[in-house]
Amino acid sequence: MSAQSPNENMSPVLQAAHRARTAAAEIAPLPRAAKDDALQAIADALEARTQEIVEANALDITKAREAGTSETVIDRLTLTPDRVRAIASDVRDVAALPDPVGEVVRGSTLPNGIDLRQVRVPLGVVGIIYEARPNVTVDAAALCLKSGNAVLLRGSSSAYESNTALVRVLRDAVAGAGLPADAIQLVPGESRDSVQELMRARGLVDVLIPRGGASLIRTVVEQSTVPVIETGTGNCHVYVDAQADLDMAVDILINSKASRPSVCNAAETLLVHRDIADAFLPRALDALADAGVSVHADERVLAYAEATKATVVPATAEDWETEYLSYDIAAAVVDSLDAAVAHIRQWTSGHTEAIVTTSQAAARRFTQLVDSTTVAVNASTRFTDGGQFGFGAEIGISTQKLHARGPMGLPELTSTKYIVTGDGHIR
């Protein structure tokens, strides 16, 4: 699609994309101070207008409950005053981060005297397609603004009132700071047609980032003509090695699974080395029961369940590939570390895998053989997060192998260009 001037015959989605492209050109060269001032204004506005945001969110929550939406999804959808304050704090954290734009990735003086520099530049117009998590609206807007990009936000209809209120607050704050309000826009429309138009706006939108379940991501990847940075689902594993500290293993398992099961870095599968199963599994099953977690167990784990208070059902082949996002976990006994790795390779979504072990050799082999965005040694899977990694709010966790992999912070929202400086050089 060519980037001709917008006109009234264009759809609202394409008109919004044109406005975003104009805004992107305006904010790309801005100094850090101007962007940071706008981010601080956003944080202040979120706090000042919390009641307005929470009231809009309540409309979405009511509609979700009337539709029979699960409590897990409602939790992801809910905004409380405390959550809004936390989101504002995240925006301030983004403002405090270094500006990636203009960073010299590499540079040298060539033998012929030409000065060559590769520098970071904004991507341009970034489209975000995401599901019922209105905090993504602010996280994405803040990261895109800081990295000099305009953003087109297409959340799910289940969060429409929340997202509308949030974007209204963001745009007012940005405009008040002297930046173009169209740097942050909600994609017009609630139907799937608006999503399809966004995915087809090649030439106006530079990149799309889907955030949500497997079906959403697959649809965007397969149907978009706009380049896509693929985020992925989180079928994360915790492997308890033969040489594991049992207390540590229980703590890591429960934190990985039960601290917030509705997020993509929550553990969905437990693998236990056979040599430690007798000592570990009874404790683990009781701890999972205390945390309210049901276990989908293979035959070897089932054998330990009768003597515990765990809620256990036989696992099916489908369980090994399932991202539950609930108080459920699949569990199996494996004969070796290599068997655990083989299981992970077969079923993982490539997000995060953890090993609990006191053996440096086992940890080293596990980290060498497991090919996921993040491999944790004696640490919870829940640490795979842009904030926890010190990146500020993240725009998603990419499970692909292109320029962005793992939690995506500011550098992943930039591209690069080469600046060639000569003194009358000709070839």
C-alpha cells in the first residue's frame, strides 16, 4: 500500500494509520527530554484520572461477568486504583531508561577514510493487537513513545471501555506536553474487519506485534501482510534434577505455577528426575494442593498421589502442550536430564524453562541443550519479564529467532541505519 495522503473515502483504520505515520515522523527526531516529559505527563495523568479509568473498567468487568467469562480472564482485565498506580509507576520507569534512539551499535573508520556508523532509529508506526489486558495499552504506548515510534493499539472488545478511557488520558497528556496526540491511537472499530485492515496496511504500518493466545498470534502471523514480530504462548517447564535442594525446588515450583497462573511466564509442566521422585513428589503434590493447583499426571506421578491431598487426574497427550493459564499443571517423572530435555524439545512453546539443581554440570548441560528464550537455573520461571530484567515495561515476549527474542524492551522497538560520512569520496 502506498503512503498517499489520507482522504475522506478511506476507512477510519487507514485514516488513523496515515495520522500515525505523520506523527511518527514528528517524534522520531525528538530529544530524550521531550519524550521523557511526555511520559511523566502520562504517569501524572493516569494517577489524576484513576477514577475515570476504573469506572470505565467496571463496565467491561460487568459485561465480562454477564458473558460468563472465567475469573482468570477477568483478573487479567481488571484495573483497580492500585493497579493503575503501578502502571503509572511503570511509565516513570520507562522514562528513566536510556533512550535507544541514536545509539551507535558499531562504527569505524574504513581504510579509505570514510566514517561508518550504524545507529539505532525508530521502527516508525507500530501496531499492537492484544487481548484482555488493558495494562498493555499503557505499556505499549510508553515504550513506543520512548523509542520514537507512533503506536496503533487494537485491544479486544472485552476491554473496549477501559482502553478507550486509557487512550483518552494518554492522548490528552501527550498533547499537553507538546507532542502530537496521534502518536498514540486506538484503532477504530470493534469488529474483526478493523483487525484485518490493520494487518493489511503494509506501507503505512511498519510492524505488527500480537499479544495474546495461540489463536490470535497464529492468525496475525498467517494473515498479515505487514511484517510481524511474533510473540508466543508460555508452555513453561520446571525440571527438578536428581541433585536438587528439595526446599528450593518446592518454593520455585509453587512460585512458578501459583503466584499468578494467568500469565505467560507461569509454569505449566513439572518434570521430576526418577532418582529424587520418592523424596520430592509427595512434598510437591501436597504443596500444589495447598496452593489450589490440580495436577494432570503421568502414570508414575499418579502412583505417588494417593498418599497426598492433591487433586490429580491422568494426563493426556494434549496436556503436555497446553498453556493452562489456570491452577492446573501437567507432571511427569523422567529417567534422566536428557529425557527432560527431550520432553521439553517436543512440547515447549520456546518461552521459559527452569532447572532446579545443585550440580553445576547438570545446570551447564541443561542451559546448553534447551533452546528457549530464557533458561533459568535455580530460579522461578516468573522472572521472564521485561520489568524483572530491568528493561522497564515490556511490549511482549518474543519466541521467534529474529532480532527480537525474549522480553522486548526499548532496543527491540528500533531498527538501525548506516550513516556514511566522507570527504568527497567517490567509488
